[in-house]
Amino acid sequence: MATKLSLNLQIWRQAGPDKPGKMVDYKLNDVSPDMSFLEMLDVLNDDLLQKGEEPVEFDNDCREGICGMCSLVINGVAHGPQKGTATCQLHMRKFKDGETVTIEPFRAKAFPVVKDLVVDRGAFDRIIAAGGYISINAGGAPDANAIPIPKEYADEAMDAAACIGCGACVAACPNASASLFVSAKISQLALLPQGQPERYRRATSMVAQMDAEGFGDCSNHAECEAVCPKEISIAHIARMKRDYLRSVFK
Amino acid sequence: MAEEKAKLWSSVGKKALMAVTGLLLVTFVIEHLLGNLLLFTTDPDPFNKYAYTLMSLGKLLIAVELVFLAFFILHMYSGLTVYLSKRKARPDSYRKSGNAGNPSKKTLSSTTMIISGLVLLVFVAIHLKTFKFGPHYTTFVDGVEMRDLYKLVYQTFAQPLYVFWYVLSMVILGLHLRHGVWSAFQSLGLHHHRFTPAIYTFALIFAVVWALGFIAMPIWIFFDPLNVRQDVLNLM
């Protein structure tokens, strides 16, 4: 059986949206390497509650890497050190005994801190809303293969659609740009026949909303792709740019 | 029209503008190094003749210079707005910052574009003052009177401090090109699973070769292994 870990945690504590925050040190012993990162925080919060202290607020829901609720910047990297993994599926075996682990919220003007490690990612919902509808006929379910779609296109659209909207791309971007998220949402429709009628209008509206929310510009650092739990490629950002630039001439 | 203008200054539009102006400025950098190769010869005439040919274009040259000045200003302006919007988009920075590693392309080069850009702005200003608007020596080539820029270059690069500043600036130019060249393609939406890795590698090779080319020239002239300087500076 693997030995238990002792960790020095440095966690961002902030009482409310406009309150000042600071890093607070916590010592946590007997951490099982088989725990997930969020389970480790549950144990810390149990300790804090027993001591009569305020527990650390953090977002989570499904804890199986598909809902996009969990966040956290761990040791300076969004979703921590393991590639293609959301914080909820990161395990403590990735850390060393005696290690100092810093835990911060996703930092961006467009993601205001609600409390401690919880940020408001409502800006993403407003970008999705700006994308609008797609024109499809209502009524009975269509035949599965009525519209032929080349496999490569279907695959790439599925890769884009894997985006869980967690916002790690924004957190990791040196400019706090939302380009990877927005481009994934644009790409998943731009690659399919059903997405064609509103394709260019969708790209311009979503980009305009992204800018209005106060996200930064994309400088092509590609740090977003490296932290994305679904490993979504910046190739989608290029497609978003193509669609956007083409819309200028439409 | 107003809508088109808004699109140009959106996050996507201004990066496209930065990319186009950047690539056009790169064409100037390419041409400049090729012209500079004539400084490696011991004969001043070819370089002076090349400069004379360019200058004899007259109004056309001025027009080209103004166009490049416009590219330069637009490139700088878009760079500054990207930097300022980045500051605004994350007012509270991370207490601990990290790098996620491959496939990230975040490098020293990519994170210092604003600094390298500003250094290059100062460099270009000094460079123009030293050479274009510097002392006017004259020489005769095939009986034609022309400016002796070869002499001015040899005189300038006899100063160790000037050589040091020039070499440092060219290292910084290399850093700027390393991220800038590949990034321009991505900003224009030109991404391809096969070509993009090739463009990324090409940008590195191009940046290194071009920076070394520009660095070799002042060092060659400073150490002057073929003893050209004495002849050039004494020929009055």
C-alpha cells in the first residue's frame, strides 16, 4: 500500500466578490495517494469544520470529468499537472510527500471570484446565447443517415464538441482569452451541414460577445490546448478566425 | 461600413492586422539582410552602388518608406492594444504561475513580444539616426558621385558599445521573429495539421538564421580580419 502524504497547502481565500483575498497556509497529513484532488479538499474542509473554521469553497459536480464545474489552478497550472484531466480526476499520487501545493481560482476579469476558489463563469453562457439558433426542421426525428457527413468532419466536430466549458483555457491563457472555448463552440457547428445557414453570423456574434465580456486577445501561446481536459486543438481557433475574417467580406 | 470597422478592431481583426503588417515587415527584414551581405566584401563599391540604386528611386523610394512606416505604426498599435487588453483581462495575476508544457507554444519569445517589440522600436530609431540620417560621406564609383555608406558602416562598427547594442538588438529581433512568424499564420486562420508544425519549425530556423546573419556583420566589421577599415577610413 502506498504511503500517506503530508502536504503544505497554500489556498486562495476570499470572503466575497469585492473583498480582498490572500493565500492561506494549511497543513494536511495522512492524505491517501488514491484520493482525488477534490476528495483531498473534502478532507481539509472536514478538518476545518471540526476546528470551527470556515471551509474552503470550490466548485464541483459530477466528479467524473464531464460536467465542467470543477476548476482550480494548481501549482500555477489550470486543472493541475496531469494532461487531459479535469481537477476532479486528478489523483493525489501525482504529488510528492511534503510538497507545497498552491491552489488558486481561475483568474480573469470576466470570471469574477464569488468566494474563495469559486468563480462566476456566466460569461460563457452569454457567449453561447449570442451564438443563436441553428435552422433545422422541427417534427419527427430525421433518418440517421439522411445527410451524409465525411468521417473526418464528423470526427473533428466531435473533438470540438468535447468541450465541457470549464474555462481552463481562459485561466491558462497569459492574456485571459476565451478563444479556445469560443472556437470549439463555433467549430462543432461550422464543420457540420446543419451549422451552415448561420455559420458566419454565429462566428461574428460569438466573437463580439467574447470581446464584450472583457476576455483578452489570443496571442497564440497555445497554453490553452495544453491545459484543456479534453485536449481541444488550437486548430479550432484558426477555424474561428477564418470564419470571422470571411464574414467581413460577406 | 461601421460594422466592418468594428470587425477590424475586434480581438480577431486586430490580430489579423498585426499578422499582415508583421509579415510585410518581415519581407523588409529579409531584403535588408540580403543587401547587408555586400558589406562582407572588401570592395566598398558593390554596397555603395546597391544603396545608390535604391536612393535613385527617388519618390518611389519615399512612397515605399511611407508604406512601411504605416505598417510599422499599425503593427505597433495593434501590439500595444493586445498588451493593454491583456492587462485589463487579468487585473489580479496568479501568485504562482506555471507552464503546462507540450503542446503549449508559450515560450520566452511568445511572452516577451511587447518588450522585444519596444526594444526594436528604439533600435529602429537609433539605426535610422546613425545610418540614414547620419554623416554624409561621398565616394566615386565609375565616375559617379554617391554616398559612401560602406565607410559609415565601418566607422560605426569600430565602436564596441555600438556593436554590443546592435548584437543585443538582433538577438531580440530573433526572439520576436521566433514567435511572430508562426503566430502570424495562426492569427490569419492558416492552420493545418501537417503544415503548422512545419511552419513552427521554419519560424525557429528563420529567426535563428536571420538573427545570426545580422549579428555576424557588425562582429565581422569590428574584428576586421581582412584589415579593410584602415583603407576605407583613410580614403578621403
